[in-house]
Amino acid sequence: MMKNLVSKTFSRFTICCVVLFLVSAPLFYFVTRHYYAEDMIDIIEAVEGGHGIPPLDLERDIMEGMMIQFVLIFVVVTVSLYVTMRFVTRRLWLPFDDTLRKAESFNVTQDASPEFMPTDIREFDRLNRSLEKMMTRSRETYRIQKEFTENASHELQTPLAVTRSKLDLLMQENLDERTTAMIADLYDLNMRMGHLNRSLLLLAKIDNGQYSEVETVDPQRFIAERLAAYRMLRPGLRIDMEENRKNPQAFKANPILMESLVNNLVVNAIRHTHDSTGRIVIALSDEGFSVTNPSDGKSLDGANLFRRFGAGPLAKNGNGLGLAIAKAVCDYHGWAIEYSHDGSRHKFTIRTNL
């Protein structure tokens, strides 16, 4: 599969070995001259000089020469391998590193696909062409999905608004009680459909990564500015904010998504607090923040709690998307959302310091 890369690596290793062997040729000559051929040279010099044959240590010279030569060959091969893996192979893998880095930073919202480094390695070139095709298809799919979502939302808002307007006119007529009740039900259904449409559009935009702008958010100030509006939703119901932070810190977040997250948690708490004397608490901590509200003693289904259109009490009065949106917002920012129940209160905790 990687024949081209292996072939190039082996050829460079061979070249490196040849170069090092040539460079170390004087060392091999020295070993040959002073070990293997030393006794032969002594004999030749003695004969030419008319002297007697000197004492010979041929066995020792051969053994020592073989060991030194073995060490030299081992050093040359080891250095060749190191140089090949450390420098030569690094250059061979440079296009792959470039491809990997650009693939990791790829975003479907980019205007164009990244340009990969040219390479003569067939496997890397094939990988680059495959990634280019995949990124192009992903960007095109994202564009089509984005246009469809926006167009569908826009087209749905118009008939919903027209229907709501006509229902307003009908409710001003002199109608009997049964007809008025039916129109009120239709009006409520129309409002829920409008809210559902906006929620689905918000989820689609979150999934498509269309909320890339982030800014520093102070949770204490952010929530305090919205407390009055929350209290107007249910006059008489206590909605308080508690500061339990030892080291108050702001964090990075998209303000639109942050507002959606807090709104969905608080509105769910208001909707499912049946005791008018109950108390909803938004507590800030060093880990993040939490929203708690009274319960009837029963815990919610944690397994399906954050699923879209999840069944159960959360889907009866709303559209089943409130906590799904909260989960999507947390996932988008890399936060964690957790649910717990202590027997008397529901608690949703957002951990922002992961």
C-alpha cells in the first residue's frame, strides 16, 4: 500500500549508508593497515631488508581487526538509520504533516478548501485528492443544508404569521363559547408551531457551526440583567440568583447561545414549578452555574432528558426541544450539562471550566 514511500525511504537510507561508508573509508584503511595486513607488511619489509622474520601476532591482529571493523560497520549503519529517520524521513513525511494539520483545522464554513503541499509520493497525493473531494462535498452539503434550513424557516414563518393574524380577527368577532375555545386552541397551536420553527432553526445553526463569534461573558452580570424578565413570566414566583464563587471569573461564549441556554433552563424551571410559593434558584459557582426548582418528588428520566422531542413531562407543555437546545449549546462550547434530583428539587448544572 505504501510501496512508493517505502521505496523512497529505502533509497535514501542506501544513499546515506554509501556516503557514510565513503567518509569512513580512511578508518577502514587504518584497520586494514594496522591489523589485517600488519604482519604481512612486516614480513615483506624484513625480507626486503635482509632481516629475519620478526615475531608474528597474526591471530590477535585478525581478531582485533574484526572487532574494530564490526564496530565501525555498526556505527555507520546506526548513524545512517538515525539520519534517515531523523532528517530524511522527516522531509518525506512533511507533506503528510501539512495535510493532517489542514484537515484538522478544516471547517465547512470556510469559503474554499485548503491547498495541500505538492508531493511526489503517490500515496500522499492520493490522500490529498481524496480529502479535497471530501471537503468540497462537505462544503457543498453544508451550503445546501444551510440554505434549505433558512428558506424553510422563512417560508414557514409567513403562513404562521398570516394564520395568527386571521385568528386575531376571528377572536374579535361575536362568537359562541365553543367556537371561541376552538380558535383559542388554534391560536395556541400556532404559537407553539412558531416557537418550534425557531427552535429547530436554532438547532440547525448550532449543528452547522454558524455561531462562531465569542466574547467574554460575566455570568453574574449576564443573568442579573435578565432576572426581571424571568420574574415577569410568572408573577409571584420567587426567582433568585445566588453567588457561591470564591474566585469569580468570566468565560468565553457566544452571547446569543448563552442567552438561549439560560432562557431554556429558567423557562423549563418556571413551567414545571407547580407550587406558586416555590423558589427557583440560579446559583453561580467556580465550576459554572446551576438552575434548581421544586419537584413533586419524582426524578426525571435522565436517559432521555436531553433528547430532541423527548417524551415525558418536558414535552407536554413545551415542544420537547428546550433541554436539547441547552445540550447542543453546551456541546458547542465544550461544556458539560448534568441533571440531578435530591428528592425535593430538580437541578441542572452547567460546568464551564472543563
